[in-house]
Amino acid sequence: MDQAINPQVLQQRQRRRWMIGAVVGFAIVGASWGVNRIATQSASLSELRVSELRVAKVDNTINASGIVIPVREEQLSSPAQTRVTKVVAKAGQTVKAGDLLMVLDDQAIRVAIDNLREQISQQEIRVQTLSSELDAQLKKIASEIELLELDLQSNKVKLARYQKLGATGITSQVDLQAAELAVKRNEVQLRQHKESLVDTRKTTHNNIESARLQRSIFQKQMELQQSLLAQTQVKAPFDGLLTWAMTDEGASVNTGQLIAKVSELNNFRVEASVSDFYARYLNPGQAVRVEYSGQVIRGEVQTILPEIQNGTVKLIVSLAEPHHPALRHKLRVETNIVTDQKEQALVADAGPAINGKGRQEVFVLQDGTAVKRTVEFGMADGKHVEVLASSGLKAGDKLIVSDVSKFKHLDSFRVR
């Protein structure tokens, strides 16, 4: 007959099973930690990017964001406060010089031209009237002068006779004085008329010149209005691309308001923006590499704009191939400005493991082991970086340039 097992025995068996399970669990965790520890201290060569050091030319560059812009772009504005009556061309359309783009209302300008034409006619009539009046006044004064000269001659003869008679006592002293006064009066009147002749001629000539000047002013104003009238027929100034234009017929526009933009079709340059931190390193004439989709276009800094906006400096880059087929209006490109060059330098490929210039800790691959070394880097152009001689490396050494931040706590790790 079976007997019941002692409860103490059952408890001992249960504790033994728990202890065995705990030991097995700790063994599994320890093994996993060990495997992981071994794995994290090694890496496959296929996972790493290794650059072999070599002697080559290297540039020191400043990276800037660039946008392709046309060498020539003309902004067409409204000549007056008016409205759009007809839109002929649309943005994105290729146009020829003289092609009609849109038509503006010209009624107000035509009225202004008619008014100016009337004012010019009035000034011409005024000039003619003043000239006629001057001729009449001059003839009248000249006639009066002739009469006064005759009177003067007559009074002088009378005075001479009285003077002879006065010497013999035939005439009185009163008659002699009267004759003398008559001569003086004629001389004064004659002088006044001659002065009046000069003053009349001068005053009338001034009035005529004033009228002619006013006419000239009105003519220039009319020429301006005629020029504005021609501008109401908005035409393309040269062969190119209509990059922007107003599209709403009947829309009101103010004087000087932008209504269209025409750009050259295949002649480009680059407008680059760079942090103002690098402003002191920029100079006109510096070489530039413009890169897009694996293609490199050479250029140089043409102009550095003096104004700094939002912490950035803008510069204009002229291109050696402004007609390059890869260029497009408003295309964003990578712009590298060359500030220095070295023909013979020890260089490596750039990568995440290299962070700018100066002394840094990187890994050098030696016989299947990545060994941490302190290396000093110099010039860089975004794709290559200079390794300075003070680092103790030489051509042929292999530098790990990929991201190895997970090994930064190690002095070395194995490369499988």
C-alpha cells in the first residue's frame, strides 16, 4: 500500500527545481552577454568604409548653397496706374524680342497727350503774338525817336540863332533860356525813348523765351507720355523665357508695379549663400566648383554682395560654361568655394569618422585590427581631407572613415 510523501521532501524538490532553472537562466544570459560582447568588439570589413592614404592635390573649400539664375533678367513694370486689358503670353513660354506679352489700358495716357498737344499749340501762338507785338512796339518807339530827333535839331537851330541875337542884344534872356530848356527837354525825351526801346526789346524777348521754354517742357512731357503709351503694349525686350507674368485680365496695376519677367534662356550664373562666419575668407576671383547630379562646372567668384541678411552672405559666381545643358533656371546646386590649394598632400577620402580640421581620434586598419590613433587633419574640400605629416601616417596606410562611434570606447577592435 502506497504512503503519502512527506511535505518537507516535496518542498525540497521544488526548491531544487527553482535553483536549477535559475542557474540555467543565468547561464543563458551570461552566454548571450559574452557573445554580444565578442560581436561588438569586432566588425566585418564589408560594413566599414576604408580609405587608403595617397599623395594628391587637395583644395580647401567653403561649402555654400547655390541657385542657378540667368545672367540677364529684365523686370517689366507698369508705366502708369492702369489695368490689364489683355494677356497674350503665359509664364514658362519662350518668347522672341518684340513679341507682345500683354496690353494695358492706355486711355488716360492718350488724354494726357491730347492736353499736352493743346498746351504746346498755345505756347506757339503766344510766341507768335509776342513777336508781332514786339515788332509793333519797336516801330512805334522808332517813329517817336525820329520825331524827337527832328524836334531836337529844330530846337538846336533856334537856340543857336538866339545865342547870336543875344550877343547883339536883339533878343531877351528869357527867350534864350527857353530855347536852351527846349533842347534839354528833347535830349531827355530822346534818351528815355532809346532806353524804352532797349527795355521793350529785352522784356519781350524774355517773354518769348519763357514761352518757348514752356513749349519745350510740354514737348518733353509729351515725349514721355508717348513713351508710356508705347509701354502699354508690353513686349519682350529680348529672346528668352517669360518666367513670370500677371494673368488676370482687368486687374488694376499701380505705377512701377511688376507685371512680367523675361530671362535669358541658356545663359546662367549662380547666386550662392554662405554663413557670414566665412565672410573674411571670401574674395572676388576665387575658384568655384559648382556640382549637380555628379557633374562639375568650374567658375569663379564675380561679386560679393556687401549686405548681410539673416547671418548669410550672398555672392555671384560666373561660370566657365554658362550654357551647360545641365543648368536650369532656379536649379539648386552645391557650390564649393576654393580658398586654398596644395598640389602634393597626403589625403584620405572624407567620411563621418572625420569631423573637420584639427586633431582627432580615428581608427587605422593594421593586419585585420582597427587601432585607434590620434591624427591631425588639415584642408578639406568635402570629398577629400588632408592628413598632416605630424600624424605619423604615410601613403598606403588605411584609415577607417565610416561611422565607428560604437567602438569609440575601445583602443582597438577586430575586423573580420
